[in-house]
Amino acid sequence: MEGLPNLPGNDFANRLRQKHHIPQSFKYINGYPVPFRPEFGLGGERLNEDSIQFCPEPSGGGNSTVLYDPILTYGRVRHLPVKPYRPHFVLYDQKTLKFNAFFRQSVPESASETFRIRYVNILYFLEDDTLTVLEPTIENCGYPQGRLVRRGKKLKDANKEEFYTWKDLNIGIDIEMHGYVFHITDCDAYTKEYLLSNGIELNEVELLPPDPAMNERSISQRQSFRHNKMFPVPDDKLRKYLEYQGKVLHFDCVLDERDREGGELMTYKLFYYLEDDTVSIKELKENQEGRDYFPMLLRKQKLPKNWKENPVTHPSIFLEKSDAEVSEYYSPKDLVVGTTIFVYGRKFLLLDCDGFTRCYYEKALKILQPDRVRLDSVSKYTPRLELPSYLGLGTPEDSLASYHSLVPKSPKKDVITYLVNVNKCLRYGCVLDTAHPEDKIRRFVLSLSLADGTIGIMESSIDNSGIRGGRFLSPRKIWLPGCNPDMPEYYTAKDCYIGATIMVFAHRFKIVSADLYVYRYMQAHPEMFSTLAIDSVRSYLLAEGHLNEDIQQATDEEYRKLELTAAANGEQDEVQKRLTGFEIDDHKSPSPIIGASPCRSPVARQSLERITNESIDHPCPHPIIPDEELRKAYHTNEPGDLAIQSYRLPSDGQSPSPSTSPKHGTRKGPKTVHFQDEC
């Protein structure tokens, strides 16, 4: 290492060292230089000898206390928690000592008083040992009050430059600050507790001396107060205001000006305010029809009885009068129901008053108000507004809306009907009822919307006819012929049936067909349609074969009723009676079941089973009865003429001959019974 050149990277010096001063190794003690072992290395770094690696080994007899930690054996020592240090200004923040005191102030050049006693509060702030003096506010005292001495440390002795502290304050002592001498008489509870806890004995509490000027003032105030309360004067406005504040007498009155040209009988409200004896008259809403809006006919003011009476000394150029010029005003005694009062030349008749007014007159004035005055009711003429005729612009509803309002609103629609019948339409097939032969081949589909009552017409296209087809009429409401244009009536569902003629803008459409939904809607709402309309649609659908399911359902329901009736009466069915002739005493060859094919005859199943289970003595043991024959036999009304000829047995017991069988014998009419060809 010593032979290496002194280049960067060839030594182990710390290149990041900032301090390079060498520690001191020599000191002078009593004038003698004494060498010392340096405690720190270069730049204040720790020496290598202070490291634990330079401690002697325990086997070599050295001390191993450096390597020994007693915490590992005994644990950490528990120290008592130490309260954090709090400065003086934090410990006594917002803590104040309050003392009650007074000082005497001389009043020169005054005949009523020579001095005054002024009461103050001395505040001592413990956080910074400062003092301030405040004087409580007294109303109408005649001198400024508030803070007398600013907050700060106050000198106790100017020569020694000592300041007042809380130890210098006590009850019954005098304190001089800025030329004022304050005498302390008392303190609050916190101040007493603080001083006693710090070992200061408090003196006896003293009473504050009275202020002669304030005593005289309080006596005069009590005398005047006693005079006002016990012996009130008639013109005491304050007492009257406090006693009757918010209490108002209400009267209903009318102004009758029908004796002059253009005059009317108008109603008003009269208010009499008891707090200041003023009167106001309010306009009502029924008087504002066709007139300018004025909320008050008479503003709140005192109402003179004779407004034209003026004193001789009153100048005529002045219009307003004061109380000195008016001899008498209206009072509550002058306002009685049924009397007439004059309001600056206008006559008002009092008709009625409210309950509070009647109670006030009865209890306070001992006056009973009469009952309400009834006036002869005059029929009020209201001009009738005639609706203008329809001009043909837009719909009549839109024209009527523009008549009722300057800013027209859209006509109201039946929302309930629209929501119930939304997307429901009745469709009819139509042809043109015209004399032109080229229009007779045209076919139309008329759609009536149940939601809004509009009618739309579509024309079917016909090949090689020159008719293009498409929309013939957009959805709109169609007037009934001959209706009033001002109050039009429109086509509805009850006006549309097969055979009806619909007039659409001078075109006559004749309804010749309808879909099945029209008939279903008629069945659901029979009260809306006439019997003729329902029968016309039913006849058309029967002819087209669209009601087979309804016929089958009705037939099955009728058969079911007949079976229940026959079972209840115990009678034999007519068909069963007519089939009794086929009973043959042949027990050898059982007959097969009749009706291998689907049978829609009205014969009961149990009757057919009984017939098939019985034996038939015939060469052809398999008779087949056609369904149409059984249906004719069931519906026949001729008791003598049988629809199906029965097979008659000979009386002598001989076997029947082929010529006498229903098949091989002579047939009577078209009603026959067929047998299988196997026999």
C-alpha cells in the first residue's frame, strides 16, 4: 500500500468528508504543557479505538462489560411519565381576576351635584400580568363610558420601577393608575378561590357607596312612572299604542253612487285602528273589473267629520291640515252598523262588522251593534259573449282557443281515452258510391282510430287499371253531414257499419266489409252500437266463414243445456226414440262400434254405446248412420214423418227378407240408412 502512487482510488480516505480540522492534543494546565490523547479523529469523526472491535477478548482476561447489556436480563427500566412543559402564558391563558371597585369624580360648576361615584371593574390577566379598567354602561348618564384604562402593566412605584402583580391586589385597598384612585370593594368567586389557594387572606367585603345624582334620577323616574301607570292621562299616546297594538275594527261598507250618471253600488272594507285612531278603506276584487287597480281607496289617516270646515286663520292656499285646524275626528262611537259616514264628500253605508268588533263595542263601549243590513239584490247584468263563427282556418277547437286567450293554448285532450284505446283501430272495406263507372272498381280501407277518433283512408292498388293506390286521406276527424260548423260533430265508431255511407269531403264511401276485430269490439261494447250495426257485421262475417268457431261454441253450449234439461226431466231424447227400431235380438254376432270416423252428431255418447252394445238380427250387422241424417232427425219438427226409417221385424218371427231392409227395400224420400258393402 505504501508503494502505490497517491492517485484517486489507491487510498482508503473518506472523499465525502466536509470537515478536515485536526483535533487538539496539547493543553496548558497551570502554565505547563500537558499532552492529551485526542478524543475525536480528523474532522470530529469517531476514532477506531472507540469501536467495539478493539475490546479485549473475554478469554484473554479482559473486561466484557462493553459487550454486556443488562436490559437483556432485567428488562427496560420503567420511568414515571413526565408532564410536558407548559409555558406561563399557555397555563394561564384566558384566566382573569375580576375586582369590583369605584372612584370619586368631582363635578365643578354644577348646582345639582359636586361629585359623582362611578363604578368600575378591574381586570387582571394572569397570562401576562396586565391590568385594565372597564366601566359598565348606564343609559342616559350624560358622560362617556366603557374602557377607562387601557390594558398593560401598571407601575406600582415609579421610583423603584415596580409593577402591580396579583399579589398586590386585595379587597379594601386603593390602587392608583394614571391619576385615578380606585377603591376595591369585592371580587368574583374565581378570584377568591385563586387568591386563597395561593395563601393570600382576603379582607372583608365592602358595600358600594350610592351615587347621589343617580339616586335623584331614579326617584324622579319612579314618580313619573307611578303617575303614568296609576293616573293615566287621556292623551297618553304611548299607553294607547301599547294597549291596542294590532287591534283593528273591521266594517263592511258600500258606496252608493247610483244617483249620478255612471255611478254604481260598490263594496269596500273599512278598518279602524285603535292604536292611533286612524281609518283606511280597502278596495275589493269585485270592484276592479274594468277599472284601474288601486289597492286602497283611502290610505291610513285620521278621518275628519267635516272636512270642509276650516278655521278663519287657516290660509286657503294650504291643502293639508294639522290637528289644530280639525275640530273633530271620527271615533269608534261614530261607527255603528246602519249609519252613514262621509269620507271627503262620499257617503259610505256601514253594513256589518266582524266578531271582534262586536265584542269590543259590547265590553269596552257598552254598545250593541245591530244586525247586518240587507240590501235589495239587484241583478247584475253580465253581457253575453257570443262566439264568433268558424272561418275554416284550422280546426274549430284551435279557433275557439284563440278566441278565449290572446296567447292560444292547445285544446285539451281526453288522456284517459287515449291511454285505454291506444293502437286500437277499426278497419272497414269501402267502395265509392258514384255514378262514374271508372270509380266502381276502386277499393278502399277505412281505419277509425279509437284513441283520438281520426279517420284515415288507404286505396288498394289494382294492376293494369291506372290506379296507383296509396294514401287517399291522412288521419283526421271528419264532420258529420249537416252539423253546425261552430259546434261540429264527428264520425265515431257507432256510425260505421256495413251498408253505412261516409261523407268525406264530397266523396261518398259505402262500407261493404269489416274485419273480425270490428265484430269483437262490438261484442265487448254492445251499448255503443245499434242492433242493425251488429247484425250487419255478423251477417257479413258468417257469409265469409269467419265465425265457425263461434257457431261451434254456441252449438256445443246449446247441446250441453239440452242434455242437462233432459237429464233433469227424465225424458228420452228424440233421436234415441227414433233409433229404437234398430234393436235386433241377435246375440251371436256383436255389432261394431258406430262412428269409427269423427262424429259431430248431437246424439249422446251413452245412447250410441247402448245401441252398439245391443245385437241386431240382420244379414248386414254393420249399419252406418250418416251424420247429416242424424242431424236432420234431431232438428225435424214432424212427429209423423221420421227422418230415418227404422228396420221393422215381421210379426211371425221370420227372418227379414232383403227386400224389407232399409237398404234393399223401397226408400221413402232421401232419408236412408246405409250399410257396409261387406254384407
